[in-house]
Amino acid sequence: MPTPQQERVNIFNGLRRLELDGLGLPNHYHFSVQSLPFLPGDAVFMVNPYNGHEHTEGRTRIASLPPGEQAKIIVPLLLYSFNNRFDDDGLIHQMHQDMMPWAPWSWSTADPVLASAVSARLRAIGVRKKLCEVSVSGPDDVETAEKKWAAMKKQLAAHIPFMPDDFVGDVDKSCNTCGFTPSLNVSFQRCARCKQAYYCSRGCQKEDWKSHKKSCTPAP
């Protein structure tokens, strides 16, 4: 049985990869790590600079980590976003009429060191070769992304005061097994014994138990 990470990779590798979107514009995404408003965590922000489609995913500490550790968190968020068509309804007007999810034709980020680290991580977990290369974003893409993030940040800031307390308390956590950190409206599963280990799914919790049980002690 595949692990949650393997399942995400398998789904992503099975997606169509289209060069142009439904509007005939490049299917390219720039991504960056951004600090969440009023919360201690970071998120991965994605935007297509050509058609304006944008999306934010994640809620954990990313920016302060070394590039290789950042990549372990960023990559699952990227795959999750494309696998799930970016939102609960899957209604992205830039897609073709059949509304089937697709992979990006290309993607990039502003930091060349991070681009290299994410490329390495994509290769390490088995993402198909043509999507393992992350390029360095040009200044126009970065400028567009910053403007889009400024608007998105205002939306998030307005939403956060209405979030349940348990969601807010889980900010700055990530899955012990695969590094995945769900979005602001999704709660974690936590080790019932030590209360210190967090998991994105029961599958990841079961996979980690052989290692985790060596250090798992009952919470006081």
C-alpha cells in the first residue's frame, strides 16, 4: 500500500501536463514562501503570472529552515495543490471545459538556491523528469507575485480571527512523516500518547510508529 507521499506523487505523475491553459496563456507557476498574517507560520504562495490564478497552501515554519528542509515542506504542498485543483470546488476558469486537473508546464521561484533544492527533492521522491527542474523567476514574475500576495494577505488577515482555536494552535507544525502541513482550515492528527508528534493522516502516523515509538513518552 503506498504511503500518503507516494500516493500524492503517483496522482501528480498521472496528471496531464498542458503547455497552455484554457485561455491560451502559458501554464507556468511561480511559487514563494510567505509569512502568514498574525500567525507564526509560513505558507507557499503560487501564482500564474500570465492568467492571474493564485493559491496559498500550508501553515508551518518554512522560511527560517535550510533550503533542503524548506523543499521537504514545499514540494508536498505544490503536489497537493495541483492534485486537488487548488480548491474544494475545483472551479478554475483558466482550465479547459472538462475541468480535469492538470500539472504545470513549468514552474519557478526567485531564489536559485531554493530552486535547486526543490528540484532535488522532486527527483528524490520520484516526480516525473520533465517537472523536476525548477527555474529561476524573472523580475516581472516576482513583481506580479508580490502584488498578488499583498492582496491575498489582506484576505487571509480578515479570515484568521474567525478560525477555530484548534486550527490556530496547530500553526507552525508539520507532519512527522512526510513534512506535509495542511492549510488553515484542516486540523492535524496528533500522537495520543506523547501529544508531541503531528501527522497529516493515519497512514503517515502508522508509517512513523516504528521510529517514533523509540522516543514516544506519555505526556504529563
